[in-house]
Amino acid sequence: MKTDAFALRHIGPRETDLQYMFKTIGVESMDQLIYETLPDDIRLKSDLNLEPAMTEYEFAKHIFDLGNKNKVFQSYIGLGYNQAIIPAVIQRNVFENPGWYTAYTPYQAEIAQGRLEAILNFQTMVIELSGMEIANASLLDEGTAAAEAMALLFDVRTRDQKKNNVCKFFVSEEILPQTLSVLQTRSTPIGVELVIGNHETFDFSTDFYGAILQYPGKHGQVNDYSEFISKAKTNDIKVAVAADILSLALLTSPGEMGADVVLGTTQRFGIPLGYGGPHAAYFATKEEYKRSMPGRIIGVTVDTNGNRALRMALQTREQHIKRDKATSNICTAQVLLSVMAGMYAVYHGPKGLKYIAKKVHASAVTLTNELEKLGLYQINTAFFDTIAIKADAKKVKAIAEQNKVNFYYINENTISISLNETTSIADLNLIVSIFAQANDKQASPILNLSEKNQLPSSLERTSPFLQHDVFNKYHSESALMRYIKMLERKDLALNHSMISLGSCTMKLNAASEMLPLSMPQWNNIHPFAPLDQAQGYQEMLAKLEQQLNVITGFAGTTLQPNSGAQGEYAGLMVIRAYHQSRGDHHRNIALIPSSAHGTNPASAAMAGMKVVVTKTLENGNIDVDDLREKAILHKDNLSCLMVTYPSTHGVYESAIKEITQLIHDNGGQVYMDGANMNAQVGLTNPATIGADVCHLNLHKTFAIPHGGGGPGVGPICVAPQLVPFLPTNPVIPTGGEHAITAISAAPWGSALVCLISYGYICMLGAEGLKSSTEHAILNANYIKERLNGYYDTLYSGEMGRAAHEMILECRPFKEKGIEVTDIAKRLMDYGFHAPTVSFPVAGTLMIEPTESENLEELDRFCDAMISIRKEIETAEAYDANNVLKNSPHTLAMITTDNWMYPYTREQAAFPLDYIADNKFWPTVRRADEAYGDRNLVCSCAPIEAYMEN
């Protein structure tokens, strides 16, 4: 046993299990299974050209040494990113805890009540600080949140504005530069015209439907926007405000000024800089816009017994339903980061947040006073944490960098300094000494922070916030630790059992991949730090891009998109730019098979494309004849085909090369959705099947944790002709020579978690990556055969094999009164999260086990499914009082004195022997979706609910 081989630890089945698994499947070897599964004409002819696999110990040393190439300076660059203190209790119990980072999106509410409560806390925090009525469960970053606000306000234009095609959107010149770049990317395809200018001279013309303001401005000026918003309202112009959330502890909230949308980042609430991410954006608006709101919303409802339960509200807003009518393709949040930010607010409470905000402001006031004593001029008349100083930027920069300090240099004689909660009096003295030296002056030492307030009295916050019990009782470490643990126990994550979700690939997130995220050399670098201070990052990111190029067979990669949906959008925008560079501005038709994931048509619509849906055959494959007919019909305007491979139905379609050639013959490009890339790595690749661009879900195939619905990373890899169009960033240039504007806010997106995928590839190497894919296929086919005779598999390949996932037919069980949802809920009693329910086919389950699940876990799952199948046989359509319909069974049900069910407590809670050893208890009965949507409540109960009568 080669104990230092990472592949041995990552891959579940043992060598001694393989013959038994082969026998069950009906093959002699792994080679035979792969031959019967994968079309031979797309098989790679040689191994991936990657460096030899590192051991876990070698990788730990390598990543430590590489991290030391980064220079951790004190960062006062700002621009929406600030150093933050991660409370150790949150770092240890959330950020570094697999009970939190390995959970799935809470579609199965009954086994996600802890995470749902944590996100509800986050939403409550956002609603109260922003002064708005409803908030979502987070978005990807501030830049993309601003773009979502622009799109939402466009969607909710008045009838007359839509009739008259009012399409201008005012952008304050105070907006962050990266936000402006994302707005530029997202506006043009949907027909929005951006007008950038000074909010004080804006003419409120009827040509405008909306506006966005920055609060405070990009260089720190605090403006009172009340009059602007009031005038806008009288002209039917709706206003979004991008606001620093910490400043809202002291400043009047945008909601109180009358804003329609408030957005920003919660990064400074205890989230590491991480060279740009991941960070949780926040997004809040008016309740009347809830149906147009992007992302996910957590809401309060009741369960079967009428007890309080939480779940994702308004799920019909998801892109699976709206498809090309969706206003957004965002079905990903930044849940792990929003949990951390929410816990930061829980830990500090309203008084703590005010204390931190006042300390930050006092630091800025003190620094202003001391610099003015040196004869330097401070531009901002009112500010929160950021001051703008008139000084010789070149001189100051040289001295600052000698002292390991970064400022933001606006121009040759203006310097911006953004202070933060880590700033000490010693730090302020160092800053003053830098300016003193640059100006040949002598500075006197700062001994205490100023008590002077530089906020306009008209903008000082008077309204209370965070009055709820949860924000006022967990302020000691022991109290918060126990609260976090209480919530964790309500959630089923990968540290308890397999999560066999088709399409979502819930992979092992190995500890050795995760540990570097806590290292300050990696998590404390500002995304706009000079490149020579981020050499470790630059080497790692460049190497990861090169590794992904090799794996996909493509020529170039951008890591900027920070979710799979963003990757889809980026890929389509690069295709769009390619066509336009050739004068083919008219190419705007996207062919999309009817089986595609809902974000595909939503992304195409956002990229300004017209969606034409193509048919699928009864066996689930693309109808090539229908595709050919539509490709030829639209050949003059064909932009691309969006295709998932292996298909969403879990099959390697043998006609894939014919399909891609057909698109190329008719002038289009082929976009491959990388959702199922875990079934390609080392065996085939997008370039081989004939694609031109693919996005990769690093949170699926390449081991970044799902985090309960984020973080995600969705890089795109492209063929040579598309490399020049890869996206850039306005502060730190990236991308190709004809780069499109930014897709997300940071130059390399969520760079910190790219360390995980880098480690995954480095430690597996070519052989381990290929073996992982093979074992994923092995595990899926083992489950398929074990369940044969109990459940029919809806689709399979030409030789009867599944790819890495399969769809189980559950619709015939309706004759017994059993719906697929009943099976999903009953699985909770067996200690398992349900597979994917009713996607891509209603009334079915899509199962994907991943390569990391060992034989014992696969068998436990199969035993549970077989046991449930036998329970279905005993059900009667006329009698809903059965073990499936009443599932899941909570501890309160099992221990009640009044047992009213026609089966035993043991049958309900312990139907198989293994369960007693490691029982997971759902904490609520079935959540009532309809009740919650009719009575939408998306924040904690009002304070009165905690008071005694």
C-alpha cells in the first residue's frame, strides 16, 4: 500500500474491491468498462502532459514555499476590498469545518435547517443595515451584484418606459472601476445604454430608467443622496446604491434615503482578502421586486406539524424554470462566505459593529489631522474610512513600499488611503512617517485616536439595527461556538454520508487541499496589489491555467468567472466578441438542446443571443436531424451551440463529433458546458470532441467545496481563435490582446480557492486524474447494476453503460401514490441526502456517486434505495398514512407518547441496522413551500416575538 500517494486517499474503492465490483457490473476489467462506456473515436491517444504527482507532504511544503513568494503588505488600497479580522471562533468552526464547507445547496430543507438559519441571519443583517425590505442569500461579488441591479431595474421599468424603449442607465463617476467594467460588459447585450457622469449635474431626463450611486464614493467622499433619489423618483428613475456595509453602522441607510436597490460586498465582515475572493456580495431591494430578484432567498414557513421551518423561497424564480426568460443566470450564491459574514454580525452584535465602525472612522480622522499638520491637503469634505491626500505619488510610493505599505495612487499627485479594523495606532504612525519622510518633515507621534466626527450630521444614523435576539446573545466565544455547533448538527454534509447528486458532483474536498486557505501568505493579499508582491499567486494561477489547458486540450484559460453560471456567460461573450471581430455582428442564434441545464438559455439571453431549442430523442440523445435542420436554417446568423458532455442524461453521445462539425460547417462556435467534466478528465476532452470553449466548475470536477451553494469558480478554457478575447480588469490588466471588459470584479476572480484545484491536480497528476474519472464511472455503473430490478435506468449508452451519473425512473410509483419527492424525503431517515430530484426529467432521480465513495458507502446507499423500493410496494394510493408519505421522521415524532402510525417507530427511524450506529435526525418535518411563498418572510422574527407576553 503506497501510503504517500494522494490518489490512494482520494479514490474510494480499494484495489481488493475491484474484482467484486467488476463482477457485479459484468466486466473483466476497468479497461473493458471504459471501452463499453466511452466512444472510441473521442478517446485520448496519450496521457495528459502534467508533472508527476506530489505527495501530500510534498505539496504542503511546495505551497508553503510558494506562498512565501507573496509579500504581505499592510493594505490601504481599498476600492471595495479591506483587510479584515476573521474571528478565530468563526475561522475554526465554519471556515475550516467540513460540516459547513461540504454541504450542498439547501434544496432539501429538512436536512439543512442550520445553514438556512445562518443565511436567514445574513439576510436579516443586510435588510436592517441597508434599510430595505427583502434581501437574498448573497451574490458573487459587488461588481456582478451591481450588474444584477441594473438588470433588475431594467426588468421592472414602467409600462410606458418599456413601450418607449427607455434604456439609459446613469452610472455615477464615483463608482468603483471594476464595477463599471462589469456594468459595461453586462449592459450592451441586453440593450442598456450606460451614461457615466457626475450625480450633482445629472439632468434626470426621461430617457433614463435607472441610476447607480456609490456610498461612500470610490475615493472615500460621503455624499448625501437624498435629494438625488427624491428627484429621480419624481421622474420614474429607480436608483441602486452600492454601499460599504460597515459604514452603514454609522451612516443613514440608502433605504432611508429612498433607494430601490442596495448592494455591496460583505468581505470586511470577517472574510479574508484572498487576492480577490471568494467574498459574499449582498443584494437588497423592495418586496414588490421579489419576482425579478436574482439569486436565492431563504424564507420562513411551517412544517407538516405547523412548526417553524426554513427553506429556499420562490424556487420558481430559478433558471431551471424561467430558462431564456430569466433576468439572471445566477443560481449560485456565496453561502459559506455569507454564513461567515452573518456570524461576524452575530458575534459582534449592533454595539460591536458600531464600535468597529467608529474605530475605523476615528483612525481616518486621526490620520487626516496628522497629515494636515504636515501641510498636506485632504480632498474629502466628509468621509468614513477613506481619505484622499494631495502629495507626490512617486515619492510616497517608493517610501511606502520600503515599509511594506500599499496605498492607492489615483494619479501623480493624489493618493487614496482606506483604513480598516486591523489598523492600529502604530500603523497610523507608520503611515504618517512615510508622508513626513516624503515631504522632509518631522511628525509627532500619535498617542490616541481622535474623537472628532467627520460624518455629515444629516447622515448620521439614528435608526436601530440588529435588535433581534440572535445578534445580542452570542458574544462570548463559548456561546458562539455552541450556537455554530447547534446549527451544524441540523445539516447533513459530506462529513456524514455520500451526497450523490447528479450534475452537481459533490466531490471530496481533501484536507491537504484546504489547509493553505488559512495561511496569511495566501489569504491576506489585496487583489490590486502590485504584481511583484503576488509572485506566489501569479505562479500558482499561471500553472493552474496551464494545467487546465492540458486537461481540456485548449490554448488559453481565464480564471476570472466566479461561478459556473458566470463561466457560461463569459464563454458566450467571448464567442460574441470573436464573431464581431470578423464583422459577423448578426450572428446571434444559440442552439440549445431541450435537455440543457436552465442556466444555459438564461446565459444566452443575457449575452444578447436568441435561443433556438433543438429536440432530443427518446433515448435522451440530441436529435441530430433536428439539429442539422436548424443549423442550416440559421446558418447565416448562427452564433453557437451550447452542449453538455457527457449529456445531462448521463450518456456519452457517440454522435458528438458529427454534431460539433455540423455547427462549424454552418459558421458557429461550440460551447461545451463543463458540468459533467468529471467524466472526461484523462479519457477525453472538449477539444477532442470538437468544442471551441468550455467552462469548468472547479467546485465540481476540481474539488473546490460546494459550501452549501458557493463558493464556486467557473473558468473558461478556449481554442486558439478565442484566446485574444479573454476578459480583462480595469485596475490590473488580464486577458487577451482584444480582451472583453470584466466578467467579475477581481482580476483572477476567487483566486484564494483556486489553491484547492491547484493542489488537487498537483497531487493526483495525470495518472491519478485519469484513475479518478475511471472510478467515478465504475461507481456509477456499480450503483446502476445493484439497483437493477428495483429501479429502471432511464437512459444508458449504446452498450448499456452509464457515464458518471444515471437517471432512475420513479414515475410508475405514482400508481402506489408515491411521488419522487417521497423517496427524497424518506432517504433522510436512512441518513442520506437525496440525489437530484426531477432534473432533467420530472419524476426521476439523477444519481452521481463520485470516485471518492468507497464500496461500503455505495452499498449502504444501494441498500437504502432497495429498502425504500420494498416500502413502496407496501404502499396504497388510497392511504397516505405510510412510512414514505410521513417522512422524514424527526426525533420529536419518534419520542412522542402518542404514536398514531400503522408502522413501528423502528421502521420509521431505523429501517436498516447500520443507521443506529450513526443516526442523523432531520430537525423539522416537511416544509410547506406554498405556505411560505404566500406568506413571504425573509428575515428573523421581529424583536416582539422574543418578548414575553
